[in-house]
Amino acid sequence: MDAKQKIIDAIVSGRANDQFGLRPYHPQYDFPQDVGFGGPSTEYLATEMDPSGQVMNYPQIWYDHEGMANVLPPEQAYAQAMAYENGSGLQFPRFDSIGNAETFAQNRSAMGGAENTALASLFGLKNY
């Protein structure tokens, strides 16, 4: 995907966030749902470099204003995460390496994913 398409996708995702209220899972508002991964899920994290070159984890499952889970393709989930960060002023976790980010995601999943701790409560923490 070229840079121009990423910008268009980010703008569209930002509008979707404003219009439809897409947000990461939050245990006070949402509930685990079967989205086709073999059982109820709260989040499915992806690992990617952010625009500044830092490694980040971000969700691919986003919840609408009615609490329904939406699995977004990686590129759209990344654009949604960037739009969410830009619109909220919050930040998804950043890491000093891809290995640390993937280990974090695996450990988080093994501990119950977002059911116990919303990813939002981790916003702003720097480099694991």
C-alpha cells in the first residue's frame, strides 16, 4: 500500500471513528465475542512500526457504539489505530523491538487479553 492510500485510509478511518465510535475493547463497556478465532475474543493485537519508527502493538478488533466487535484487516486496523491515537491523544504501547512487542502480545493473550486490563489503561507507557 502506498503512502497516499495510507493517508486516505487514515482519513476514512478517522471519520469512521467519529461517526461510528470505533474503539478498542474496554471491559467496562464491551464483552468477549466470537469473531471467528475459535472462541470469544476481546482483542487481537498486531505489531507494526509507527510513523516515527517505533514498534507498537494495536488491536485488529474494534468495537462500535453498540458494542459489536469488528475485525479489521491489518492495514485498516493500523489506520484506525493511528486515527484513534491522533483523535484521542492517547497512545498504544510502544516497544524497543519487534520481539518484545510480540512477547507482550502473547503474554497478554495468555493472561486473558483485554478482559482483565483494557489496552487503554496502558496508553502512554513507553518502551517495554
